Amino acid sequence: MAEAIFNSLAGENLAISAGVKVNENEGAPLPEFVLQSMREIGINLSQKTRKQINQSEADNSDLIIVMAEEKDMPEWLLNSHKVIFWDIPDASGQSLDFHRATRDAIKQKVEKLLEK
């Protein structure tokens, strides 16, 4: 959600999304409630799949926004000066309304980030 929202608002800047706990789900489609909640704001994620973050991508990034719990993060990411934590509840297994609220919270944070 964050990658797509950022890229829809940011102009020339680019976000790339990857998870810290994807592993066995890498390459899997996104959950239906993610797809549906994003379609509601005009963003089609049907071709996106889940991806695991790696250290090379992190090293080549200017900023890393993390919405995972610290306990799930690899040590090399925890020690990065590029990391900013966003307190966004995990929507996994939650309702469509929960996904909508998550989407809206992420959008607000992205907008504030872009103001800076």
C-alpha cells in the first residue's frame, strides 16, 4: 500500500516495497482486501506480488520506512541509520474496513513525509 500511495503522489521520487517477514510468501499475490481497498482509491495492485527485503536494496535506498515490529527485523536493518518506524497495525487477517483504515493511515503518513 505504502509503495503505491507514495508513487502515486511523489512525482519523480520512487518507492519500492519489500517486507521483512515474507520468505515463504515471496512472489505470492497480495491479499484480496489489500487489492480491493486500493482499487477504491484508483490504484490497481493486481500485478504486484510479495517481496522480501534484502541488504543490497536497503544499502541502495535513501530512506527505509518500516511498519513491522522490531523483533521481526534483521539485525542489519535494525542498525541502519536510514530506518524510520511507522506505527501502522498489521492488517493481515483483518476485515476490509480494517484494511481501509490502514490504507488511510498510510496515506496520511505518506503525505506528511512528502511535505518534508
